[in-house]
Amino acid sequence: MQEFLASPFPMLIAVAAIFYFLVWRPQAQQQKKLRAAVEGIRRGDTVVLNSGIVGKIAKAPAKEDTELSVEIAEGVTVKVLRAAVGEVRAKNQPVEAKADK
């Protein structure tokens, strides 16, 4: 038994478990939330694209559509892929205040 504990195998299992609980699992949960938010996009929701562009959904998309119409300025509408959406904010959701450091 002591030979097993002295081998690197238990340490490898411990590192893998820590990596799973600190990296993989939270990332998977975050992706699941984003996927649900993107599927539930409605007209008027504010979206932040992966490129950093912020805009409002101009046209209510069907769930099977892969493209969204996003108004990035008054009278300027662009088509983007659903996969390009990095964050979804509801119409009446306030913007989070960031603490200055």
C-alpha cells in the first residue's frame, strides 16, 4: 500500500480532480447558460458580440435561424451568426456596475 501512495499515480488523480472542479466544470456551466440565453433571444434584447460590438436585436428570429439582425446604430442593421453572440442582456436588465480599483 505504501508503494502505491509513493508512486505518482495518486498525485495525478488528485491534479485531474482539481482541474475538473476548478476549470472544466465551471466553463461547461457558463457555456450552457450562454447557449440557453442565445436560444431565447427576443426582439429588443441587447446583445454583445464576440467582437465587442453592442447592439439590439432588430428582428425577432426563429429558433432554427442561424442569423440574427442586430441594430448597432440608428438605422444601421447588420446580420450576424448566433455563434457570434457573447452575451445577452434582456430589455430591462441593468448594466452591471464595475468597481474601480
